[in-house]
Amino acid sequence: MDVILRIAEELSVRPQQVTAAVALLDEGATVPFIARYRKEVTGGLDDTQLRNLEQRLGYLRELNQRRESILDSIREQGKLSAELEQSLLAADTKTLLEDLYLPYKPKRRTKAQIAREAGLEPLADALLENRSLIPEQAALAYIDADKGVVDVLAALDGARQIIMERVSEAAELLSELRERIWSKGILHATVISGKTAEAAKFTDYFDYSEAISKIPSHRALALFRGRNEDLLTLTLKAGEQDQEEQQICTQFVARYLNVADINRPADAWLAETARFAWKIKLFTRIDLDLKLRLREAAEQEAIRVFAGNLRDLLLAAPAGPKTTMGLDPGIRTGVKVAIVDATGKVLATDTIYPHPPKNQWQQSITVLVGLIKQHRVDLVSIGNGTGSRETDQLIGDLMKLHTDLAIHKVTVSEAGASVYSASELAAKEFPELDVSLRGAVSIARRLQDPLAELVKIEPKAIGVGQYQHDVNQLQLARMLDTVVEDCVNAIGVDVNTASAALLKQVSGLSGSISENIVAYRNVNGPFLNRKQLKKVPRFGEKAYEQAAGFLRIMVGDNPLDASAVHPEAYPVVNAILDDTGKSIQELIGQSHFLRSLKPANYINSEFGLPTVVDILQELEKPGRDPRPEFKSVQFKAGIEKITDLQPGMLLEGVVTNVANFGAFVDIGVHQDGLVHISHLADDFVKDPRVVVKTGDMVKVRVLEIDVARQRISLSMKKNLDGSEIVRSEKPAKNVQKVKSQPQLDNTLRNAFAKALGK
């Protein structure tokens, strides 16, 4: 298979573009570098096309390697016919390739193999070729007790095993039946007897059926989790009318064996062989194949959703370089306090105990006020874990009592902070700090710059996926790594303030080079220009080429070093300066003037129109940050726990996670609510991420509260029918009693049970 032509066709681009991109990738260039600085070479392939190209390149190369291995194996067996070779060369998927290889694949000693060793293959061939033979009579000649064929039944059973194995290895038949069952099959789940109580979280699947090809990824992964935990049984039925569809599939096998009728002596025996081949061999294989297919598709979708959520979280708006106080809330263990300066350097730490059992409310305010004044704190970042709303109230009281303090409080997600606190990286960064205080530092820094801090945490620990622990961990890690790489390089990195963990994500930089950059900076002071980077140990020309454009020096010798203009393209800027007679300081930021220039005038043999256009756009706003403007959500006062909620309440919240069935929203009660996909908008929504993304601030209305199961149903509909709000029946003083409504049973309420991986 010609990999280049295949990818070009799939991406609808020219083969020359694919060839150029593949050459760059093979040379070690990264996707961000190619997309940003090699547009002329690839004909303008963007980062999405390049990621798809990279993924398909890996798959197709693996396919070709496997193809060669299979061809060699069959060739060594002396069974490679011209027709088989052509079929193998034309196979465009791993599944088809393995189907074709199945008859020739070395296998364990099967019943069919034992029958062949007993000399029964001629009997099988005879019954297939001559339907006028009476099976029982034909089998008499093959009875041989020494070979284990003790009677006619044993001989016929051996011949049947041989034919059944051939049928099960017929690639075309197997493929046809597999696709038929995929389109018509029904997956049925039942709870394992005696495990009803243990499997309570899988209640929706105790007696559940759905077309296997239609099962959404989150439901599929929930089903497989239930099976893996030995709580559910998953049974594949051939269709809505199982027995009827089983008979049709058996007829497919019979036609393959050319069983035209059952009047000739061998036809009836072969028809029975076809039935056994379908039931014992083919359907068993297809059952495994399709459940694997469903799982793999579900995993891919879950990984895609996780990647999208992670991208949104990493690209969330930064509060910026301001002195920030981080508060890691706790009740009995106290609230951990950390103050960091504008660059993220730790200035002070402490622990206060405003909540029970110590109740040192006023003392805590006094301590915090002293720290705020001493270090001139601008922002207070409060983690959203246990004790968050109580701590938010503490800061609220502080602000009322000390109106002279110009501070702003913000609640941030603390997902992954505890993982970071106990990590080797955190221990290396803060060897003198207690693990609990490191979490407060992380909470402060992630408000300043979410991306710079979150790259220190393993993506899976950030918790914005669905069933992230159930999917292929290698594929998940690979996908999340590319998301982090793309986000970091899309924004760029200040080389004078970035941590080694952040630098490591820059195109072309390894972990060791990143650490060397930080070490060089610590010894020699801030970098003054990009050329200085070449003095860093092990920072060679190739790494410099890949990384330089993404590394920023904000206050240095050359203003261009603070931009995304690559040093290799500085001659283009110099040509513009010579032509216009302006200095670089006079040119930067002058949008009207820059737009009046003709990019074509500055094209040369090395840099074409795309690069010149990019340079002019960059000069308009050098080092521009693509992230949105920072805003913060304000939770409603007095609404601090789930029992404070009432149906119909209109609240402000922040989206914490987006799944295929809806979005989870933090409304400040320590339990995220679910906006089911059917309540994301007044119009039909196919993909929730079209409407919302992780980190969005949204207004929601409370539909239903289930205190016992800690579930909150929300709606973002503007034109909400009042009948959809579940009113309480005689609510107790502090308990919300919920009345069931039929219209919610199959959407909002059930969606919680299907979100088991959250």
C-alpha cells in the first residue's frame, strides 16, 4: 500500500504535501513547529491536518509492517498464491489483514488439526465435492482405532471440525457476517444473580438492551465496567428477532458451502455442519470481535472527549502576573495558605483554623489581613474542595471588614493539586514545604496561569474525562501529551520565568534540556536574547530550530525575541525595516501601517507568502495570547450545600466537565450538577461541546435535587417549561424531598447513572 497516496486521499490534499510533512516528521520536527514555521514546505497544512496525518502515518506503517510479516510467514509455508498475495496487498485495515491471515496463522492444536492428523481431511473434501455420497457409508473407510477414529460418528465429527474451521477462516464470509451483526445486533445486559445490591450503581443496566452499533461511548464503557467488575452479563443477540436472524446467518454459511437443497444424502449433513459452524465458530468469533469493536470505538470517543476538555482547561483565561494568595480549604485539618508573587515565587505560607472544631474565625481573618498587607496581595484563589464555600465566606467577611484591601476572590478547581503536592516534581521544587502547603501554592499559581501550573500534573489526574481509567492508557497518554504540546506551543513560553515542567512541553525540548535552561538561568541571570539559548548545555542547532520561535524573552535586547517570529525569519523583518525606513520600535503594534504593506514585496527564495503574512500579523500584536479575557464566577450567597437548593433556582456556575450526554456544572455546593444534553439549549444539540466547554461560566436553573444520591439536575434552557421542574413534596426544614416525574426518567435522572466514570 502506498502510504503517501492513501493519506493524501483521506485528507483531500496533494501527495506532495504529505510527502513533505512526512519527511519533516521523520527528521524529528514536531507538529507545532511544522504547522507554524514550515507552511511553504507543506503547502499550508494546519495543525489538525498534521495531527491526523501523523496518526494515520503511524497506523498505516504498522499495517504495512504487519503485512510484510504475514507475507513472509505464508511464503515460508509455501502457500502464497498470486491471488492471496494480491488480496493481502489490497487489505486496507488490520482487521481485514488478520482475517485473510487466519487460515495460515500458526495455531494451537485444534480439533480440526487432530482430525487432519487422523487422516480425515479427504473425507471432508469428498462430502463437499460429491453430495450424492451417504456420509455414514463414506465414513466407514476412515475408521482407525489406532488414530483415535473409533467409529463412524467419530469420523464424521472429525470431518465436520475440518469444514467448520475452514468456514470460520473464510475472510469474505466472516467480514460479511460481522458487518451484518454490527448493523442488526442487540447487546443485552443483565445483573448477575445475587449481586443486585452490590451492583446498585449499575441499576440502569439490570435489564438493558440497545442496538450495538448505536450505544454511546459512555454507556458502552459503563457496561464493560460492570462486566469487568463481575456485576453484569453482556449477551449479544443477532437481531431484534434473534432466532430468525440466527437462521438467516446460518443460511449465509450454507450458501457458502453450496448447500442448494437437502434432498441429496450429503446435503442434510452439510446443512447441519453450517448450523454448527455459525453457532460454535463464527458467531462466537463475531461476538468477541464486535464487543471489542464497540469497546475500542467507545475508548476512542472517550479519549477524544477528554482531550477536548483538557484543551479547554489548559487554554482557560489566566488572571495574569499578580501577587496571589492560594487557600487550600479544610475543615478539621485547617485551611492551608500560600502567597506567591507575580512570577509564582513563594513568599509566605501558613495554616489557619477558622472552621470547627477550633472555630478561630476572627483570628484567621487577622492572620490573613496581615499577610495580604505585608505582601500586597491582589488575588485570593480558593480551592473548590471540602470547606470551599465556608472559606469563601471567610474571605467575604474579611473584605467587608477591611474595605481598604483591593483584593478579588476567585474559586478555582483544585483537581490534581493533591497529586502534584505528593509528586517528585513538587518535592524537588519545594523540598522545604510540607505536602499540604504545596497544594495551596498550586491553587494560587493555577489562577495566575492555568497552563503553566497544570502541565506539572499528569493529565489523567486533572479529572476532566469520562472513564479515563477504563480506556487504553497508552493511547490516552499519547493523545493527552499532544494536547498539552499543542496548547503550550500555541501560547508560547517566557523562558525567563517558565519551570522545567513547562519548558519540557515546548517543541524540540527534552526534559534534560529544560532543566539545563533553568539551571543556566539560575546561575547567569535572565536571558537577554534568544542567541544566548545556544550557550545552554546540550541545546543544539536542531533543538534551537524547533524551539526558538516558541520561547519568549519579554524584556531583552531585541523586541522580536518577545514575539512568535522565528529567529531564522528575522532577515525578513530587517528587509521590511530597510524598505520602510522605520525602526522595529516604530513598526511593532502599528496595525494600520502594517496592513498597508504588501506581503508579496518581501518574499524571497527561503520565505514565501504564508510566512511573510504571519510575520506582519505577529508584528501587529507581538506575543499575543490566544486565551480569552479572565473572568470569574460568583456563586450565590447562602447556597453552600445541596440541601440549600430549591427547584426553579437560577444560579451561576462554571462548567467542570463536558461529556457526550451533557455538561457538569459547579454551582458552589460541593457536588456538580448535570445539564443533560436535552437541556443545554432550546434547540436540538448533537454535540455538547458546540454549546459549552470546560471552564465556561453559565447560568443554570435547578430542575431536580436527589439528596440521597447526591444528584442535581440543571437546565440551561431559556424557554423552560415550568412542568419540567420537579417540585418538592412537603420539604423538611433542611431536606429536599423530590417528586418523580416520568419525563425525567429517561434523560436527566438516568444520565447520572450513566456517568459512572466521572
